Amino acid sequence: MKKGFYSAAKVKTPPPLPAVETKVVVESARRGWRDRYKRHEKPLLFVAGALLAAVLVALHGAFTPAPHEITQDDIDQAVARTLETKPVPSPAVKAYQAVRSSIVRVRALSSAGDPLELDEYGGAIATPSATGSGVVIIDRGVILTSLHVVAGAARVRVEFEDGLVADAAILSQQPENDLAILQANKIPDDLRAATLRSAKHLVEGEHVTAIGFPFGIGPSVSHGIISGLRREYRSPDGERNLSNLIQFDAAANPGSSGGPLVNAAGEVVGIVTAILSTAEKGGSFSGIGFAVPIETAAAAAGLPPF
């Protein structure tokens, strides 16, 4: 061997493993991978699901058109279409529906010495000397009406919405406010009392509805507004001098007295008591009616103050 040169060392290659040992190694590696996969299976599936969801959201956003911006014109058209297909009920409709089952017809019958007439069965009955209206304020049959409707009556009868007719006793009277409280001796099974609301917060121009039996016809519904507050009224014969009244322009006529004056929410705010007429006593309505505030009327019935 020449000086300065080195001979490469002979590297011995290990002999190949036997086939059995190779198979053992491969199986061991596979088991290791399977074990690791099982240990991390749930996290991997979660990550894969999250990635898939993210991809789907991205694709949806890419292919979904931008939302339409709602303009005032769109809103106006939608409201117009709704009003065309579903008209909004008037305040009078809402008011009447709220109290209709509480309205009663009140009849004051004259004494037995007055002229008689035959009923539908041929029997003799007393001739009605007065007809008015009333409203149930307690569901056991307590009714509020005007005193002048029943004053001096030998017998009082009331008729409920379902047609039931019953005698009624006068529980109390408040002449200074032209109010009377009646108790019916028989009532419908499903009788409902009207909802009362203080008149303290009423304002001129507010919608009101008067419900009653003008000229004995009804129940009749008329609608108007509050024309004034804290008014005074003196009857043509001087027998009634009332104060702190609600003035309204909903049509009222003889027979309307004792009926409720109802606000737009269907709550009773007053009891109709008088009309101002240019004609003689018993004349027709001239555009001005008066009602006693309901807190005054409720006090006459012994109800707690508002």
C-alpha cells in the first residue's frame, strides 16, 4: 500500500431478517397506528367535521345573493296590502264588542192603576212608563243606570243580551248625580261585568262610543268624541242640576240614559245621563250629550275608588 492512501474499510451488511420477524415488525407498527388512531379518533372526527362545516358555510356565502335592503316604500306597500285584505276595525266596533254582553235594557213599569195591555200570551201587563239603558258593573247582577229612568216605578225589569228578562230591585239612589243601582233577581249563567276606567285622564277630542236603547230601539251604537269636560247641566224642568259632567257628541236620545260611555279600549268611562235639545222636553238629539264620570257612578255602587 502506498504511503498517504488508506484503503476503504469493508462494511459488513447485516443479513436480512427472516420473514417471520419482518411480519412481526410490520404487525407491531400497524397495531401502534391503530392504537394511536383509536385514541385520537373523536378529536380527529371533530376537526374533520368542523372543517367540512367551514367549507359549507364558505360555499353558501359565496353562492347566496346579498339580502334585499328594506326601504320605506317596501314598508308602505306591505301596510297597504294588509289594510286591503284585513281592514282595521273601527274604535266603535272594538268598544261595542268589549261591553255588549254587559248592556241591559231597563224598563220602569207603572202602577197597577195605569192602563194595561195584552202580552203575546193574552195576559195583562203593566204599560211601560219609561225605557232606558243600563250596564252590568258586578257580575252577580249589579246594574248601573240613571235614576230618572226608574224613579217612581212600581216595578223595574231588565233584559240581558241573551234575551233573559228579570225583575230588579233598586239597591241605592244618588239623586245629586242622577244614578241608581239595581240588583237583578235572575241573571244569565255567563254574565260578564264591564271594565271600568277612571275619567280623570280623558282629553277633549278622544274617541268615545255611547251604547243604549234610544227610543227603546237597540242596543244601538253611536260613535263620536269628547267635546268638553267638567260641564254643568240643568234640565228644562229644573229638576236636575248636574255638574262635573263629560260632554260628548255621539248621538244620544231618550232611552239612551243609563247606558255606558265607552273609550276606544272598550272601558266604561261614564254613564249617559242627559242630552241638550233645542226642542221641548223629550226632543231629539242636537249634538251635545252628557255623562256622569264613572268614578262618581262607581262610588254610588260602593265600589272602591280608582
